[in-house]
Amino acid sequence: RKSGRLAVAHDGKKRIHIFGPSGSCLQRFGERGDAGNDIKYPLDVTITSDGHVVVTDGGDRSVKAFDFDGRGVLAVQEGFCLPWGLDATAESAVILTDSEAGTLYRLTADFKKGKLKKCQMIQSQLISPRGVAVSQTSGAVVVIEHLKAQGPNSDSTRVKIFSAEMNLVGQMDSFGLNLVFPSKIYTTAVAFDKEGRVIVADVCSQAIICLGKPEEFPIFNPLISHGLSYPVGLTCMANNSLVVLDGGDHSIKIYSS
């Protein structure tokens, strides 16, 4: 992120790709297997400000950290049911969701030495939390919950925003958003931009939507409404460009600010 590097997790032979600012692939690593550098089933990936790539592995329910050369430096398995989404804070801590346990953790480690310092639960009683993002400026945390509903095609999502102290600031589910906005929103990914605004990827309208800062949430400002088929990943780069992972045509799309 700060280095202008971008990490993508996918289901190919080497599951983590690192791209440079120009879009060239700098490194590929993480094959399926049981060795220390292997990744069985990556669910999310983030880059810390101290230059480490952290991955949630649903295959063995662990969180794994690598250097930029793809060498495994740390694997944490303690007590996770299904670690899913993660994002790095400005201080190189990692906020991660456990989708099965309904919890949110803050993980701090000395990645260079490969030492876990602390893995602390900071929120519980969430419903299938998956995507998560942390504001680099305020430390606010936003989580996507996946709500099961009765009847076909009625599953929905809820966006929850917490302050840096983990107080609930605001929340909006698909039904509530539908009252305010013209379309049903099914949120697949979430990010903060440099100004601390919440941005979500919505597969119903195939759009990227800005929901505003935590204190004004939710406003409704579609940022990208054309050219996406199934946006599943989202991040904001240091120059405020938006990077969208499109699962529809298996591409990475970069939009200038």
C-alpha cells in the first residue's frame, strides 16, 4: 500500500501475486501444499507498512505472514474457527475477522523476527463477518456481515462501522440501504480512502459506492458504475487511486482519483 505494491490472492498455482505500481507482476508465491510457504485456500491478503504480506488461509484456518520474496515468516493458528478478511493498520498491526466465530481480532507481531506479540479479540457477536477495512488516519474499522435470511435469494449484507476504540458508530443492512438508496446492495468488499471515507463494492449494481465518513454514514455516492461485472476485491492506493478485483472477467481494474 505505502510502497505502491498490490497483493492479490487467487486460486491459481501460485496463489499470491505481488504487483508493482506500473502493473507488472513482481513476485508470485504460495502453492497449495503442506510446506511452510504453502497456502491451501487464501481468503484475503494485505500488505503491512513494514513490508510483509499477510494472508488468511481458510484451508488450515490460519493467518500466515510472508516477506516480499515469498518466504514464510509467521503462521498463527491459535483458536481461529475460520479466519476470513484482514487489513493492516498504519502501525502494521492486522485487524481480522473470524467468519465462523463471529469475532474480530487485532493481531500484533514482530514480522521481521517471526514473533507473535498478541492476538486479541476486540469484537464478538458479529454475524458471519468477512470483509474488513481499517482507516489509516482515524483507526476506524468497518466490517461486512453476511446475514442469512429465509427464502431463496434473500441473503443480505450489513456494513458495520466501529470507532478506533471499537464503539459502534453506525450500521446499515441491505434493507436499510434500500430505504435510502435506489437499489439493493450486496456488499462483497470494503475499503477506506485516504480521507477516511467508506467505499464498498456492490455486486447487485456492479458498482463501487462511497458511503461517506463514519460520522456522515451513510451517504450514497456511486464512484464507478460502468465496466464491472462482479467486483469482489477493493483497495485504495497511496495516490488515492481505486483498485478493483473483478471476479467476472478475472481482472484487476485501476481507477484514478
